[in-house]
Amino acid sequence: MTEQLRLYTYWRSSAAYRVRIGLNLKDLRYETVPVHLLRDGGEQHTPHFRDASPQGLVPVLKHGNRMLRQSVAILEYLDETWPAPPLLPATSRDRQRVRAIAQAVACDVHPLNNLRVMRYFEHTWHVPQPERDEWVRHWIVDGFRAIESMLNDHPSTGRYCDGDTPTIADCCLIPQVYNARRFGVAVEGFPTIARIEQACLALPAFDNARPERQPDCPAPQ
């Protein structure tokens, strides 16, 4: 019997979005525990949540009594604990490529435009909103140019980032595409990324993980 899974998440967190996709692809039931990153200065800074995440970051996945942190590490944990369907390819060469694409998002693009960076720009350096938004767009476009090159015309690229089965690379890429659209990046300028996004979002596992489908997503005004 699977021990209870509890995901500490925020509806618009792209890192949490990655893990929601992975859980859905594995068809794993989990309880959602919203952590509002903006309310009252951010619930991630409360002592209670810091016990779960010393970095004060979402997501955290609680599996039984274990607290699992860092989205890509959580995805690999899911794949090792519940191997079917796999989130990594069968060969070491293809696994390396999938991890490289995932890390291009998770290590190189996302950290430059996450909430902590934007708040530091706003509250410490008093950078105006238009300049902050341009910073975000610049680094997303820079990263997407590289990722598009990694995907375009590569023999391992199929319907998804690697072949015809979603992998950890897709789990990381699709939330970053959501962020790109949110900040006005013309994703259609990256045709392979845009095509893979459409293929992924046609799957219930990706569609149900969308930010607007989460229970803590604010009602439209």
C-alpha cells in the first residue's frame, strides 16, 4: 500500500508545477497543501513551513514521514520509487540528454526569474516593474534559444523532448513555457518548443497540472 503523498505547493510555482505533472504521469494520488507565496509576506517564511523546507521553497513532497525537496530530485525519486511509466529513457546517453534539457530550465533559466530574485530587485534595488519584466523575458528567451537548438532536428526528439513518451525534460519545460507566456514571450518563435507544449498539454497528466486548475488558484475577477 502506498504511503500517503502530500504536496506542499503554490498554484503558480513552476517548480511545483513540474512535480504535479510527474505525480499525474505516475497516476499517484496526493493531497494538496497550498503555501501562499505572497500572502502576509509569504507563508513559505513561517516557522512551520521552514520545518518542512529550510530553504523556504516549494515544492515539498511528504511521503510517509519523509520530506522530499527540490523538484528535479523529487521527480527522480518518483521514478525510482514507482518505475512505471518511466520518466527517464532506457539508455544512459538518452538519460543524460533528458537531464541536460531539464537542468537547462531548472538550473539556468528558472533561478534567474523566480520570486526571490524579483522581490530582491523590487525591495532592495527598487528596480521598476518594466525593467524587472524585461529581465525575465531576456533570460527566458536566452534559455529557449539554447533549448530549441538542443531539440530541433535532433534524432532523439520525438513527439516530446525525447521520443514519444514524456520525460522529466517535459515536466520541466512545460511550466517554463507557461512562465514565458505569462511574461509576454512569443513562444511561437521557438517552433519545436511550441509543438512539444501542444503535445504535452493534450495529455490529462499535463492538463490537470495547469496552474489555473489548482484548488488554490484565485477565482477570476
